[in-house]
Amino acid sequence: MKITVIGTGYVGLVTGTCLAETGNEVVCVDIDEKKVRKMQSGEVPIYEPHLDVLFERNINAGRLTFTTSLKEGLDHGDIIFLALPTPEDEDGSADLKYVLGVADEIGKLITDYKVIVDKSTVPVGTSEKVHAAIAKHAKCEFDVVSNPEFLREGFAVDDFLKPERIVVGASSQRAISMMQKLFKPFVRSGNPVIIMDEKSAELTKYAANAYLATKITFMNEIANFCERVGADVDKVRIGMGTDSRIGKRFLFPGIGYGGSCFPKDVKALHKSGKDHEYNFQILDSVISVNKSQKLALIPKIRKYFQDDLKGKQIGIWGLAFKPETDDIREAPSLDVIAELLKSGASITAFDPEAMDNVERKLGDKIKYANSMYEAVRGADALVICTEWGVFRNPSFGKVKQLLNNPVIFDGRNLYDTQEMRQEGFHYESIGRELVQNN
């Protein structure tokens, strides 16, 4: 099939590459000329595990091409995916200017039947707005479909190639048949393609992300309470997770969620509720708790240093909002860094993939290490913000030798508290016992 993907961010690039992998002819459109030139030369503009292999293979096979010309893309594709940004507006709503702007242009340019697919995460009712924007100018038939993505950064390729489910919101049987044909290779093991109306499909994505954010936030509150009463959140988590009604996933406490989806989607659903005179009281709490949770380590750090961080050198491991990505959008590390800098500390940070993105944002406000061990050399404490695999089993002897003080503040509960006691560290984590080295 002939496919066009408009927008080459995480969602658009993974979508285009994975659809090409199943034999489709895919054209990806983006207005960023520099980015398009890089992709045409075989350079992947984002870090996402396994994407580079598929990207190169499908470019070499001629199934994946890139252009800045919207007309060229629309002339090519029978199915047009809109994978455009929907940034958070000042009031928390999703800004649809990019989606609706492109929809307006599509109406002017299409000359035969197309299926226009909203792949971006958009509020309920967006498909109607997209349809209206195209219909203003279009002189041919078209259908608008909602096909929300459920891609986890760091696992996006696997999630696309082996989806748990595919949701298609459509009212046209012609469009439904085309979408079912397109996705058939991805559900050979029997996972469902769920057909529903457009509004239900749009809400499904928001509801899923808001629920997962709520689950994370609830566990963070349990962790905070554990510290007050002397309970161990790891034991509580295991006890909860073995209940099949609850499940084991998304019960790991830490310093809050970040990224491009959860923060934006929770706020957008909350704002959408207000627009329809409905108050999501649970989401009020989720937003508030997550904001404060990002700074959960700061009081611990201040207390250890007797509220005097001026001149203290802090090493940070992890900058991305989660491991296996270079995405720093809403990353808790940025909140931690801002608070430490405000208190007069200096920072040297290391992340396997996200340092370039942080440097573009923060410049020389902090130092960037070439290795995890360089980040702690001469530091007064280590702060862990992201649970990269490389941080899980370090040489504690080397870390202890490089630090001025054997002190670790762990925002992701990477290490066993008994091991930290045996290794001689002052170790503070989330929802577990304080380990003191004296």
C-alpha cells in the first residue's frame, strides 16, 4: 500500500519506518529541511532502540523516502497519517494548530479519495475538526480516522511491530477496510484490531495514559507514606503486584513521571473535562502530586548538607525522563537540577543518550561528563534520576573512591539497602529505610 506520514517525530518516524518494514511504500513529510536532508542521507534524528536497523534497511530497499513537499506526499499516499505535535497550551489543553493547519492544506491539495488518519494524541472531537478543515476546500471524497498510538519510548519499535491492540475509530466502512488491510501483518498472533467510533478512539488514548499516570502517582504517595511509618515500599509493591486485579507494572515508585505523553495527556484530559463542565478530581491530585514528587529528593539532600549546598559538587546519573531514550521533555532531572543550582550547588551530569539535548537546553549551567564515573569524581554526593541499565551494577568501590563523601540519593530505587549498608554508603531512596554510614 502507498502510505504518507506527515511529521517525523518519535511517532511519525517509528510509524513510517515500521509500515515500510511490512512492504508498504512510505513517504515521510517534514517541513524541517535540515532534518529531511539528514534522513535522506540515512541519519536517524532520534535515539530509539532498533529503529536505526529498520530505518537503514527500508531506505536502501527504496520503501522509505523523505520530502519537504506536502503535495508530493499527498500525491503518493492513499492513507495519510498525521503525526504532528500537539504541544501543551498555556491552559493545559492540547494545541491543535499544527494538526488543523496541515488539514487545511490537505483540503486544498488532494484530488482523489484519501483516508486521513489522526495518529497524534488529540482531544475528543478532533476528527470532526480535521474533517471540517479539509472539507472547506476539498473537491473529492475523503474520510478521517482516529488511530491513536500506544508506543512507549524505548520500546516503540517493538510496540508497533507487535502491538497488544490496535484501535481504529472510523464510521466509514471503506476506511475501516483499508485500515484493517494495512494493519493485518501486525496482528497475525491474534491481538485485536478494535473498531469503534472516532470520539471513543480519541478518548481511549487519553484514558489509558491518565490511568497509568494515576497508578504511578498512587504508588509514589504510598512510598512517601512508607517513609513516615517505617514501612518498605518494595515489600508493599510486591504484595500489591501479585494481586491479578492490580498487576505488577507501573508500581515502581520514584521521582515522578515525565516525557512527552503522560504530563501533557493528563493535563489535556483534565482541561477537556473542564471544557465540558466536568471536573476530573483524581487528575487534579495526580497533577499536583507528580509536580511535588519530582523534587522528593531535594529535602533529603538539603537535610544531609544541613541546608547549605553552596559550593557543593553534585554528580547526576541520568537526564532522560526514562531509560532507552534521549527525550528530556518534562524529565524530573531538570527539576532536580534547577533546584540544586538555585541552592548554589554545581553539577556534573552523565546520561548515555540525552546529554546533547540537555546541553541545548541548559548550555554551560552544568558540566557534562564523558562517563558515569567521571560524573562523580570529586563530587560531594551522587544523585540518580534515571534508571538506565548501565547504572544498575556499578563498581561501588570505584564510586566510593571517586566521591568526596560516600553519599547516594537514589530517585529510582536501583540498589538494595542492605548492600548499600555493607558497601559503606549513606544511601537515601524513595519509600525505603535510610541507610547511614556512621
